[in-house]
Amino acid sequence: MRDPAPRDGESEVALVRDKLAGLASGGPAELLVVPARPTAAFSRRDALLPGFGAAQQVVRGHGFAPMLRPVGGHLAVYDEGSLVLHLWAPHPEPRRHIHRRFELLSGAMADALRSLGVDARVGAVPGEYCDGEFSVNASGRAKLIGTGQRITRVGYLFSAVVMVDGAARVRDALTAGYSRLGLGFDPDTVGCVADSVPGVTTDDVRGRLLDSLAGVLALEPEPDPALPGAARSVRPTPRVPA
């Protein structure tokens, strides 16, 4: 588990790219959970759309730095009110357990939010930004966590963005960005943990996430075959008082 210092989007992607490549030479599993800086993370699919340049310009005008991220989907926007999570780990057959990893890790993050009092559920909300089967939502209405995976020959990267607070600013930027990209999007699906738990902080959520993920990554008596070796990436942390 790396030191949780905030990173801008470009340096974060560079770090993750280097660490993922390092798995081929015996690099270890690591879990990174950090506060975000204002970022508009476009996908390579977005970059092929006619409105990509205009979308970059408009999100920059909202105070978010545009960048290209290494996983799929579409535009995601986040800032200091969000946490970015990356888990990279070696795996002998990384493609074999993609679905199972999503189930385990998205489920663990939903459990973490439920422990704070959120009605957290795994699944896409119709009309959500960067829609995904293993998003985490609140009460089936508002997206709180987006997830993705990237696979290499020797390992995998699981990534997530957790919206803790500040949904209004993100909603405005997403609405403008998706309009320029020409993509459908329902602004009402943008939510944050603080909508359900007023006063919650990124430190509160980070502690619950680490606690819940530790339980999944260190399953006994043997780790799940989708996550071998990943237990070394995380240690249990004390629960944050509710």
C-alpha cells in the first residue's frame, strides 16, 4: 500500500503504467488509494469522436485537467472530493478471472460504503456516465464508484474512482463534456457518498475501503484464484468511527 499523496492525472497514469509493466520482471502487487486532483479522464474511444477537442476545452474551463486514461469506457470527471484506487498484481492467467475480480472488488467496495450507511449496490444506473456492469450506486439511482480493468500478459490492473463529495461540480463538467462528445448522459445519475452520509470525508471512506478490501484480498484458507498474490498489497486498517 503506497503513501496516499494526491497525484495529477498524468503522473498517476505514468506511475501505474510503469508498475504494470514492472510485473513482467517480478514487480509486486500494490494497492494505491489516493485523493484525486481535478481531472477529466477521457478514454481512447472518446479521442476518436468529432467533439473530442471541444470536450477537452469545455472541461478545462470547468477547472478539470483533461487526460487520456489506460482503461476503457468514456469520460469520467473527479476532483479532491474523490478517491482514485488502483490495484496491480501478477497473475498466471489474468484473462481467466476478469469477471470474478470485478465481482469480488466491486462487492468489497460496496460493502465498505454500506458500513458507512449508504444503500450501496453493484450495477449500472441507466444513463450513468462511463456506464459499467460493476459500477457501485446508491439505491439504484446515483453512481458513486466507477470501475475498470486492464489486462497484460502477466497480470492485471483494477482501477476505480470513488466519489466521496462534490457531486455538483462534477455533474456540471460531465454534462458539458458529454454534450460536446455527443454521448447520452443523465446528470441526475451523478452522486457522491456525502449525499447519503453528510460530513463524511475522503479519509473516512479510504479507511473503510482498505478494511473491506483487506478482507477480500486475504481470503482464508486460500486466496480466491482471481486474486493470487494480491493479499501482499494491503494490510487491515482500524475502522474509522461512524
